[in-house]
Amino acid sequence: MQKDHNRILRSWKMYDWANSAFATTIMAAVLPEFYSSVAGSTLDSTTATSYWGYANTIAMLVIAVAAPILGAIGDHSGGKKLFLGGFAALGISATALLVGTGNGMWFYASVLYICGRVGFAGANVFYDSLLPHVAKPEEIDRVSAEGYAYGYLGGGILLAVNLVMIMIPDLFGIPNAEWASRISFVTVALWWALFSIPIFKNVSEPKAIVARDESRNPVFAGYQRLRKTLRDVRRFKELAKFLVAFWLYNDGVGTIIIMAVIFGAEIGIGTTHLIGAILMAQFLGIPFTLFFGRLPKRLGTKNSILCALGIYIIITILGYFMQKPLHFWLLAFLVSMVQGGTQALSRSMYGSMSPPSKSAEFFGFYNVSSKFAGIIGPALFGVVGQLTGRSRLSIIAIVLFFVAGAAVLAMVDHEGGMRASAEAEHLGKIEEAADKQ
């Protein structure tokens, strides 16, 4: 029995290994620089940075609007894995098609990137929603952190291969670095597809629960559940406060991930330094993420996140003064210390305060928070960059997101939120038993 449980946990974590190739090569390292130097070669560097920010904003707006209703439909229909597969297929296909991006094709690259980002983020709604079903309450922090560690390792391994391919294209029989970058997009699609197989094979679909007063039509029921979830989220006061805090500080986290490389390219830091520093952060992120997964036993989950946000404030202030490749490497090291831990503990803290029987719809709201965060930060970079002719001033505004997010998070009663979740789940089981009679 324990062996089966461990296999299920490994299979769930392998999806982080699979899709993190998109996060590293496409979102963070190779595509941003490629977008600036190749796809946006007909644009000036600041405009290319702005357009990259706008592409991220559009993608996050789409998924932010769709995630809550899709999450509710997934819970009602027992289709979490089906939706996960559909969004993953969209992301994988769009990523593979990026191989066709040539000089000046910024619009083509933007459209495919938007589709890929929607697929990546949409699939994560349902991937995250499986966490409370595969992990026991006492292991949810550790399992969530280990999932991110798997992602760091998997994404880092493929990024390392892609970096060597870009630096020494002759070794692979590739004509030049531009084509090596294009081929790296195909490797991401293949990696994502191949290592997604375990979660579909070994993780069971959680049982669908249809209330007596719900429509049997999944779409109509989804809207009914969405309205009810809005009321429920308000009823879970600590969970609602956490969502506000997460929305604020995750805006800063997401903006740093998305905009760091293209901003580095704008100020003249070379491709090797940019991708190399991101690669270093990937591998160093593994032990730091595992460390954060165990830190709550000493400090508590909330206090552990607050520590990470303090480091992020330092990172952002230092980022304003970044000029040399060495600066980028040092900042990448600091980010590696806290990025995975912040995301993993945020996911587990939210999951611990969410009723398991409504995990997909509640994680839909969680992902809405993160996606709306992904709207404001990149858009701010784009607008400030175009208004001032340089993106450096945009960095200062990010500090406000971390400070405000930390202030709201400090007011969250985590234990009270967990008690409210347990009481709601118990009441739901009583109502389900009454419906069957």
C-alpha cells in the first residue's frame, strides 16, 4: 500500500519535471533572448521588451478569466486529468511550432507563446488541484516542495543541454546558434509530452461529487459552483486574506521570472551569461527548495514565506542597480534561494486551507490570483519602458508588491484557516450522505 502511495507521489511530481522545461527554456531563458534578438530584430530593444511583457499579460488574462469556471467543471465532471491533458496538449503543440520563428516574426512568436503559456498555466490549475488528493495532510508541504525540486532538476537538465547546443552548435551538427535556439523549442515539447505520461498512468481521477441541487450539465453546474465558490471563499476568511497576499507578492515573483532575461538582454548582458545564470539558479534551486519544504516544521509555513519575501525585497532593490554580468549572476543566486520555496509553500499553504472535495475550483481561484498577478507586473514593465525609453524604473515598483503582500500575509491565521477547511469538509460529507438517502 505504501509502495503504491509512493509511486503515485512520484508520478504526480514527475509532471513538474515535465512542464518545467517550458518554464526554464521558453519562459525564462532561451525564448526571451531569442525574442529580443531574432523575432524582434526589426524592433528596438526597449520595444521588444515591452511587447514581450504585453504577450505575457494577454496570456495571463485569458487563463485568469477561464480558470475558475474550468476548475468548477473539472470538480463536477471528474475531469481534472482530462482538462490537464487538453491544456498540456495546447502548450506542447504551440511550443513545437515556435521552431518556425524567423527574423522579425515577433507577432508569430507572440501568438504561439501566448498559446503555450495558456496551455502551461491552464494545465497547472488541474495539476495543482490533484495535490490534496495525492498527499496526506501531514506531508503536503514536503510533497509540494519536492514537486518544485523535481521541476528544477528536470527543467535544469534540459536547459543545460540546450545551452551547450546554443554555445557549440557544431557539436550537434546544427548550422548556428539561432537554429540551435529554434531546435531547443522542439526539445521542450518532446520533454513535456514524454514525462507527462506517469501522471496520466498512475494518478487516479478523484471522484466527482454532484450535489442534489446542481445541474447535471457540467457547464451549467460549473457556473453554479463558481457562484457558490465566490460565496465560499468569502466564508473562508483566512483563505481569502491569503489569496489577497498571494496576489500581491506573486506579482513580484512572476515578473522577475518573466522579465529578468529580456531586461538583461536590453542592457547588453550576453546570451551565455543570461542563460548560464538561469541554469545555475535551476540547479541551486533544488536544495534550497527542499530546505524550504522542511523549514515550516521550525518556523511554520507562513513565517517561512515571509522570510523568502524579505529576500525578494533585497533582490528587487539590487536589481535596479544591475549593470554587469556579475550582477546578474549574483541576483540569479539570490533568486535560486527563494523562488521554489515561495511557490511551493504558497501552494501547500493554500491547499491546507481548501476543502479537498472542492480542490479544483478552489485552486482555480488560486491560479486566478497568480495569473492576475502575471497581468500587472509585465504590463507595468511594458508601459514604463515605452513611456521612459528604459525599463529600469519599472523594477522599483515591484518592491511595493512584495511589501504589501508580506503585510497582508502577516495577518493570516493559518491554523484558523485549516480548521475552517476541515469543518467545511466534514459538513460536506454529511450533506453528501443525506443526498444518498
